[in-house]
Amino acid sequence: MLKKINVFRKGMMNLLTKNIGISSPPGSLANKPFKKVLVIRPNHRLGNQLLISSLIQEIENTFENCEIDLFLKGNVGKIIYSNYPSVTGFICLPKDHFKKIGNYLSSWVKLRNKKYDLVINTVPESSSGRLATRFANSTYKIYDPEILTGRAVPKDYFHIAKKPVYNLREQTGVSFSKPIPKLNLKLTDAEIAKGKVLLQDLFNNQKETIAFFTFATGGKCYSKSWWHETYQFLKEEFQGEFNLLEILPKENVSQIDFKAKTFYSEDLREIPAVIENTSIFIAADSGVMHLASCTNTPVVGLFSVTDSKVYGPYGASNIAINPFTNKEALKTQIPVLLKKPLSSLYQN
């Protein structure tokens, strides 16, 4: 019953909020000395909250000594942005707002009572995001217009992490050619060192490590037969020189039936700290793939259901491939990223 009510609620919210909001005109925010900015992303999923880290870094780079508040859902954002000194406040809607209606309403009251210089809605399709942007107390607001009116639309404009950055640049006059900040958790040296120790405890050798994540939600999850074939390739091609490590989800499931060494942690920052110490990370579109994209380890994102132009990993050596339309891509790209020649067994 609650699911049906939620579907109805979302439909009504989209209908009621689709025409809310007009952003400030292009260039109107240039040279503004903003000191308090609110970023709005009321979605509880790990990946969606990680994907606003590019925008937060852009705000830091644009408005000197600016304080940033985040309007989110759930508490995972507090962990993600714990090492961002600029992020000074959180307004978090409860994940189960029907069961915690008091907390839900108090979050909206808190939102209204705070004064901001600028409010940025990151996703135009979010009815809650548009409503929160409208409800927030600020002179300047960016609702995320569907098109840019001042300059030519960049080729990568529709990437969900890059689009709000470009929209902010449209308002501030910052060049579109400037590199977009990559996703970043701002892991500390101590966290990375701990990840290295955890990895050494697992293998107790000096080999480098290939890490992968076999789980994903819904149709994004590849079959066991596909993953078994891929794991067999990794074993035959690389196990002599590399350790093979499967990162497990909280559901404790494995598409290769736990045939490789595994790692899981309830500490959300320990997982990327371990990945930071590996040589490559392979995963389908998922929150953990975006978590890995926050590290300096090359990420191979597997995309056959969702659009890599919207959700694909970017920056550094990160790539997105469709293993069904290009069946050899995985086997050819992994050696390139590892800087290892492919053996004759798998060469054409």
C-alpha cells in the first residue's frame, strides 16, 4: 500500500511542480561574493549523492570561503562529505517520510528558516528538488534549465554530474572549457593507508590487485554466466601477476558464487580506501561504481541498460563500455589500463 501511495505522490508532485521556477539569467552571478550556498539533491541513493561532489568542488572554486549546506534524503551524505570543510550544514529528509512525518516536516521548516545567497537544484526531474528550491529562502536560484541560452551546449552537458556544473558556469561566466572536477570523497592519507593495510591483510603478497563488483540493481545486474566467463578471463590472463578481489554489497551476494577473495565493510569510506590501493576496478552502473570513481584507480563501468553519457564514470583513465555491443572491449581495455600486453590466448 505504501508503495502505491508513493507512486501516486510522485506522479502528483511532478504534475504540480513541473512549471516551478525560473533560473537567474545567464551571467547574472558573475563576481558575486556569495558566502552561503544551498545544494539540493533529495534522493537517498549512494550514487546520486556522490554525483553532486563535482558541483560542490565547483562552488568551492568559484566562491572563495563559501559555506555550503546540503538538502538531501537520508544520512549517507554526512559520511560522503565529512572531509569537505566547506560543507557546514545538512538538512536531511528521512528515507521513510511516511513513518517519520514529524522529522519530514521539521526538515522543510528548517529549510525555510535559513537564509542563503544562492540555491542550486541539481536535477530538474526531481519534483521534491524543484519544490525545495522554490521553498528555500534565497535571492538567487538555479532550477537547472533544460538548455543553456548563453553559449553552445557542451557535448557532455547531459551527464548528471556535469550538467549542474555547466549550469552554474552559465550563470557565473566561468569557461566551459575548464575541466570539470571529478568525483571526490577527499579520502585522507590515513584512510588510504588503512585501506592498504586491509588489502595486504587479505593477500599477504606484493602483487597488485584487480578489483570488481558483480552486483547491481534490477536490469543493471549482469547474469552469473556473464560474470563467471569474465572472472575466468581475469584468472587465466592476470592471476599470475595480480590478485583478484571481489567487493561485496551489503546484500552479501556474489555473481561468481564467492570464488574470489572478497571484501566488505560497513564503513562506507573503507571501501573506496581499499579500491584506492588497487590497480583497476570493474563494475556495472551502481553506487559502488560511483564510489570507485571517487578514487584515483581506473574504473571500467559496464553499461548496457543505463546511458553512459548520463551516468558513466569520467575523469582520469575511467571508461564506460557496453560488453554486449562490443564484446571484446573488456578484454582489450583492461590490459591497456593495466599497461600489460594481452596474451595470445585472447588476441584475435
